[in-house]
Amino acid sequence: MEIGNLQRRYLDFASTLFHEGFLDNQFTQLQQLQDESSPEFVLEVVTLFFEDSEKLLDELSRTLNQQAVDFKKVDAHVHQLKGSSASIGAQRVKNVCVAFRNCCEEMNQEGCLRCLRQVRNEYFLVKNKLETLFALEQQIVAAGGSVPMMW
Amino acid sequence: MRVLVVDDSPVDRKIAEMLLKKNGGMFEVIPVDSGIKALEVLGLNEGKSERTHINEQKIDIVLTDYFMPHMTGYDLLKTVKENSNLRSIPVVMMSSENDPEIISSCKGIGAEDFFVKPFKLKDVQRLRTYAAKTPMCKHGTKRKLPVDVIPENSSYESCPRVPKVAVA
């Protein structure tokens, strides 16, 4: 596919991610940090986010399905997920984590399980979107073009 | 300038490392993922103080997350400030929670500042001012000039030594 078309597709897709609230300005901040000396910085950070998040989600599932739920432990994990999602600009994941923490405070197991389903859903949505975004970047570079800046 | 970055989040450690490295080579980053490892870097084991190994890695500033398992950033701050050999090292806290009580309690026991995450470029700029306040090292190997002699906008290429930052 022609470079110009790929670049337009990339910009349109990225723009949608921001408009639909999947990503916020923090993601743009990370992109601005990337340079020739660290050309894969955003990919590296997002990959760490994926690994960390999936561990946390598994741990949350295990902890919430215990007979006696340790809500402090649940809250600690949600706090970490909230922090890392905020750090990469995964806005919708972060917002669900805020509600999740409220359920932890209320020691509401049902509420927490509901939030876990929501946060898992939002996480996999944003993961899918980001993987698509990075794939588009790779296509542009493979075609000999440069990835357009979104700011 | 050696910055010990303490954060259990690998995402936040990576971002902090990148932001600090972007500052014209001013910071050398030593990242650790826990308060306990931070104490090891500083030459302290839990509850022990081995004078000969204190701050062998010449840490100039500690940047630590507040909420961490096993040993919180607050506990780390307290341990550093209670140690006569380490208390002059500036400790800056960070957290995603903007809680006035937490901020006040940290500053009350000697934290230089409290950054609300995500860690940003303007926070790095503030770190520079705290690191510049560090008194001359007793062992005299790093800081050859008093702080007030070093011009504000000095280029790091002209510094005889770029301090290293340990990021745990």
C-alpha cells in the first residue's frame, strides 16, 4: 500500500483512539520522548504494560475468587494497574480502576467482580488497538516511510 | 548525578529512566524495584548499618514511589533520614495519589518534594534543583566545586564529571 495512504490510515486510526477515550495525552507524552537513541521506547513501555497488566488481572481473578477475599490485596493490585495504565495513557482502563477501588473500599465482592470484568474488557480492547497502531507503524516503516507525528 | 529510582512498577521505572536520561546526560539512573533493594544500594541492610559500605555507589538523590509492597516509600524515606550518613541525600517521593495527608507526612520527615504521577519533564527539572543542594561528599570524590560556583545553565559537557544515577 502506498506510503501516503498508510500514513493517513495511521493518523485516522490514532485520532479515533483519542476521540474514543482509549488513549489520553500521556500517550502523546511518551511518543514525544522517543528518539533515534531509543526508537522503540513506546513499544517497550507498552509491552511492559501488557505483561504487568496481565499478571495483575490474573492475580485479581485469583484473589477475588477466594472464599474470604483479601480486599487490601485486591486494592493494592488495582492501585498498581491504575498507576501503570495512567502512565501509558490508557484512559479507559484507568477510569475503571477508579471505580474498582471504590468497590474495594466498600468490600463489595460482587461489585469488584463486575469491575474486574469491565477492566479486563477495557484492557483487551486497548491492547488490541495498540497492537493495530504498532502494526501500522511497522507497515509505514517497511514501505520506506516515516511515522507521522500526532502532535 | 546519580539518581536511585525506586518503584515496583516496571512501566514507571522505564518512564522515569527515560525522562531522566533525556536531560542532557545530567543523570545516571540506577533503578530498583523495592525499598529493600534501595537500602542495599545505599549500603544498608534492614535494621543494620555497616558504616564502611554506606552509599558506596555515591547516590546523589533518591526518587521513590510511595506505595510499594513490603517496604513503602515512606519507610524508605524514614530509614534514610534516620541514618546520620545518609540523611543529607535528598529524597523525593512520587505517587499516583494526590493525598494531602500523605504529602504532608512525607515532607514532615524530610522529603524534599512529592511528585504526583505520571512523572513528567517538569518534575525532572525540579529534581535538578534538589540534587544541586546536596552538600559536598565527605569522601570528596564527586563534587569538586561548591554549588554556588556552578553556573545555573552550565553545559554538562563542560562538567569534569557527570554524576551517575543508580536506578533500581
